Amino acid sequence: MARIIEAPLLNGEGCAPRGSAVGAFGKLNAAAARGLVYDDAVKAETDALYERVRHVVPEFEWPAFAPLIAAINRLKREKNAVILAHNYMTAEIFHCVGDFRGDSLQLAREAAKTDAAVIVQAGVHFMAETSKILAPEKTVLIPDLRAGCSLAASITGADVRLIKQRYPGVPVVTYVNTSAEVKAESDVTCTSSNAVQVVEWAAKEWGVDRVILIPDEYLARNVATMTSVKIIAWKGRCEVHERFSAEDIAELRAAHPGVVILAHPECPQDVLAAADYAGSTAALAAYVQEKSPRKVVLLTECSMSDNVAASAPATDFVKPCNLCPHMKRISLEAIHDALVTMEHAVEVEESVRLRAKQAIDRMLALPKTERPLDFEVGRREVAVEII
Ligand code: SF4
């Protein structure tokens, strides 16, 4: 079984304690407050699910999680609902109630295809908006309206309109981690799995040699090292990934000789220069599954290691934990309550939806790559114009 090794904290605030009596009591209280108990029927219903999270959930905690998990899975059947679980969800959500799991792009594709009447987005608000844009006839629920995103909050539709005035004729490629309003002002969206492909397509389609890639400055800088297209960027940041540094990598290598360091492209460029491999969350998961490194560090949101570990028994995960406070708003009890009350339904105004959909559809229409993009590590920095 994979081992999870908590690393001393780098720059972040640290993980919620796992295996603590306090955490387990909190969940027990949450279940009891909803009239849910751990009995023989719940045990029989959930024993197989426990095997998926045994590596991160101690046995004594399971009676606290199981009643909520069993209730959520029953509610999904009753309401014809599916749960889209992002890679940054905690393991009990990701593995025990998630119907579709993955990064933003994978979840967007599932939202477009599902026959379910209700989609519960176990992720943040912009992801729920994307689901609603692609599946307007469905009820899309976000279990906690406070689940925002520092990156999405860094830019507005009005900002994009001003950018277009300043750079007429230059295509706007927008990361999916943005509001519907921002997508609606954009020409095409991208994810970290396909950003280079989309940038090169946009430059060719518009017949230009430069592209506006917003709002993540570090993603834009990392893309710029891999293409001859000139990049114009915005100064948005992900508050989780911007905290990693090249010094952290040096400390991790000193403390764990031979460890393989994998980084997400929302990290600063010096982090990618010092890492062994970089890619989207889907690419990082694929790397671990294909290469089975003995010991690995994932420089991304904290829960990702717990989730990948379930299918990588030969790998030990050193976890320098940086939590996304927005993703962590989504809990089992919030998902349970969303399915009971059918709140909070996400709506996108129709004219905004149609324009945002056009930008997403352009991305989805591009040929699907066989595997997510590898970002090359150790590359020299390339000049990027910051708006
Ligand atoms: S991890 Fe970063 S980009 Fe993702 S939701 Fe959190 S703040 Fe936003």
C-alpha cells in the first residue's frame, strides 16, 4: 500500500489533521445531526468503499464518514444525480461518492455527456458554471457558494473587454479557471492539459504571431517556454501553486534523497525549472501510474497525493501540504445537504452562456490528445508581456 509522508510545511498553512479524534468527532456529529448512524446496513453498504481510502482514512474514523457516504449514494439514485469530483477533493469525496473524477477538462467533458438530471459539482464555483454552460437543461448544484477561486477572482468580463480594445485582432485564450462572464468575452478556453495546443491553434486561426493568455501569469510564462507564439499575460495567480518555490524543492531533495518532484504549471517558472516533470493534474496522475516512482512529491493541491495514492501502491508520497481553502469548502455534509435541499443551483444568464459556450466548444472541438501535455522542465525563461 502507498505510504503518505507528511512533509514539514513549506509556505502554506498545512493540512487538516488526518486520524485525529477531533476530526472524527466532528464528522460523527455532522452525521448524527442529520439523523444518520453507523449500523450494520451502512457497514455492509460501505465496506467495499473503505478499501479505496484505507491508505488515508484510519479505521476508527470510518464510522464517522460512512453514514454520510451511504446517504449521499442513496440520494444520488433517488434524484438521478451524479457527482463530478475534482482531483483536489478529499479522498472520501473523490473515491467514495464521486461518479466522475479528474481535472477541469475531464469533468467538463463528463458534464456535457451525462444523462443525469442533476449534477453536483464537487469542485469550485467556476467549474459548476462550466457544467451549467455545457448542460443548461440540467440542475447544477454547488454544495457551498463560498467555494470560489483566487485565480478566477483576479479578472472580470470588463477587464477582458478593455484588454481586447488594447490589443485589437489578437485572440484571447482564457484558462477555464475563470467565471462564465470572462469566458463569454474570450475567443477560446484552455486548460493546463491543452494550453500549448490551444495557443498555437489560435495563432494559426487568427493569422497572428501573438496570443493573449489569461489570467494565470505562471501558466502563461510556462506555456511561453514551449511555443514560438508570443504570449501576452495577465497577473492572476493561484494562491495554492504560487506558494511553491525552488528553495522548497532543494529542501525536499535534501530531506528525501532520490525523490521525484512533479510540479503543476500554475507554479512559478523557477519551480518548473527545478522539478523532474511538470504537467496538469491529469498528467501528474498519469506519470505516477505509468512510471511508479519509489518516492514522489506532487507540487500541487494537497489532496491530490491522497487521491493518486489509491492506484499507485508501489509509490510513497511525500506531501508538502498546500491546501486550497476554496476546494475544502466542499465536504461530505455540504454535498449531502445540497442533494436534500437541491441548493445551491447555479444559473448563467443565457446570452452569457451562449458566448461562453462558443469559447469552450472551440476548445472541445480540437483533436483530443492521446495524453495530457507534458510541460518541459529545466527550460530557460522566455519574455512575456504582462498587461
Ligand atoms: S487550487 Fe488554485 S486555481 Fe484551483 S480553485 Fe484553488 S485557488 Fe483556484
